[in-house]
Amino acid sequence: METTDYVLPSIRKFLNIGEDDTVFDGEIIPHIMSAFGKLSQNGIGNPQPITPTLTWADIIEPTMISNPEVFAMVPLYVMLSVKILFDPPPPSNVSYYSQYIEENLWRLKQIYDINREVTEK
């Protein structure tokens, strides 16, 4: 995945929906916006309206985009957050997914806090 990849087609592909198939957008987009909101509240995201040309670089806080760890975790966080709501895994795996999503958000928050401390000094 690249910073220039489009968000909505990337998520559709992750959900095994055709990248150009808009049938489920009404269900997917609110989940994406929810994930963006959580990222924003933790200093990682920069919420934007979902458009066909929205890229991953558009939603990651500009001060965080150059960190490869952040870029690796943000799309995964958003994709898993959408998947668990749109197409939940089997019941035996729900807690695994949930724990991974929360750990991913916690790690992103830690990176944000460290970066903030460094820039404030």
C-alpha cells in the first residue's frame, strides 16, 4: 500500500468487494468515518469527507505521514475497524480482531505522544 492509494477502493478490496463496486458504500463509509474520528481524537488522523480521490496521505496527520510505522498501521487500523463491523469474523475470532484493533490504536497514540514530546522540546 502506498500513501497515494485511494482509501475507498483499498477498503473495498480488503473486504473482497470489487474496487469499483459502489453497492455497499452506504454501509462502509460510516464505518470508515468512525475509524477516522477515532484516529483524529488520538492525534493521528485528519478526518476528510470520503471521496473517490481521498488518499491515505490525506487522512494521516501531516506531522505523522513521514513515519513508516504510522503509515503501516493506519490503513490496517481503518480496514480492520470497518471489517469487524461490516463483515464480522466468526465469533471465535471477534475478540482477537477487537484486541488487535485496540492495540493498534494504542500503538499509534504512543507514537503520536512521543512525536509531540520531541517537537515540544
